[in-house]
Amino acid sequence: MTTPLLVDEVSDAIDAAADTLFAAQRPDGVFDHGVPAPASTLGTVGAVGALHFGDPEGSADLIAQGASWLARTQGEDGGWSMVPGQASETGPTALATVLHLVAPRTAADRVRAGREWTRRHGGLEAIPNPEVVAWCRQFFAYAGWLDARDMRRFPIELALLPGLHRRLFDVGTPIVSASALAEARHRPPAGFRRLPARWAGPRALSVVRQVYQHQGATGSWFEDAWVTGLIATELARAEVGRDMMEGAVRWLRVRENTDEQGVPEGSWSTGPPIRPRPCMPRAVWSPRATATNPGWSR
């Protein structure tokens, strides 16, 4: 039996919860998680990679600042952690090889130390999460350390089956779609896959754009520098969606972290982890979990 006192307590709890929720709403209507995200290796790698591929000349200042931050936050053991000051981890260390792309001469010793740290800790094979391995291998391919022909393919044809596409990749659908577009440009499908891939290209780009527009066309996806960087990088490599890529560059420019005096420090942040359902077969790359919940292995 419900008593008047219990009803009042429940009503007060609901009111307090509603006040807390609406206090976190920003002027643009978004409900923020309310706690500033720390600067991260992941967010910085995503941002620097996107700026390198999408706007190397116009964003040379941001790229240099990002490279400097990554150099400063390398651990004494040669590795990198998700957040500076913690123990080195395989995933962030492997991804920090973006320094090889943006500062091949000045960061050569740091890159060498990072690769040696990775080797001592079992290499990419020591990472239990296949999605994490997939993105590390992708960055190794960017650096020229892996042959793109040895990489598993992103199945662009799945864009022709939107329901299945969404169920398989969940919130990672725009990331997979952008990556499939880049792969189709650099490794065009042959044989019976050629025609379906050609039909699927516009569908895949439409998926990326739908999410972009649904989130306000602010220049980001999920307001996350890592996710935004991944998508913008692949759009730049695919040479499609120029307006979205340019929007991402603008967003990354204004979202660079600053110190207490407001001076840009060369880092970017990642948002809170999202945990979508795991349903991607291992036979195909699935960046979904990597993009939103890194789960790095030491």
C-alpha cells in the first residue's frame, strides 16, 4: 500500500533528478555528461590524423601542437597510456605511431621507442580485442609498415542492406561506412564485387551524412575527437564528403584543449564510453567497439 509520505518522497526524488538532468543541458539542447573529459592519447591521435590527411597545410599549426603533446606525454618506458600519467598500454602506443606520419624526422626516436615497447609486450597479437587490433593495423598501414593488400576488407556492399548494416555495426556504422569508402578508392573491389560496391558507395556516404546531420552538422560525430578523427580521415582518403571533412577540421580547431591561461596545448579529448551490443563477426573488421569503448590491453 502506498502511503502519502512515500508518494511525496518519490515525487521529490523525481523532481531532484529532473533538476539535475536539465542542469546538464547546454544552450544548444544537448545533454552533456557534465564532467570535462581529460586529454587523451586516443583523441589526440584521431585529431592529428584527420588534420594530416584532410588539411595538412591549413592546419599545420594544430598538427605540430598535437605532435608535440604526444611527444611530451610518452612514458619513460617508451609507451603511451590512454590518459597521460598512467601505465603504458599497447593500443595507445601502437596508435601513437601517427607521429611517424606527421613528424617523421623529429619524432623518429620516439616512434622507434614506441615500436620497441610494443614488441617487448607481445606486439599487436597480445591485444585480446580484435577491433582494437584492426585499428592499430590500420594506423600501421598508414605508416607504411603493413601492406594494405594484407588487410581485411570493410564490406561496403552491406550498405545495400541498411537493416543488417545497422544491426551489425550499431553506433559504429558511420565509421565503417567511411572506412569502406576509403578502401574502395585505394583497393577497388574486383570480380563479382565490383558492381555491388559501385552501387553501395552512395549508400555508404549517405549513412555517414545522415548521422552527421542528425547530430546537428556541427562538424563532429558523437562530439568525440577520436571518432570524428577516424571518420574525417577516411573521408579525406576517399575524397568524398568534402563538406563534412571540412566541418570536422573546423570542429577540431575549436575543440583543442587549452591550459589554465587559455593557451592551446595540442591535445584533444574523447567522450564517455558507449557500450553497444557486440554482434560483428570476427571475419570482418568491426571498429565499433574500438571507436566508442577502446578497452585497451596492457
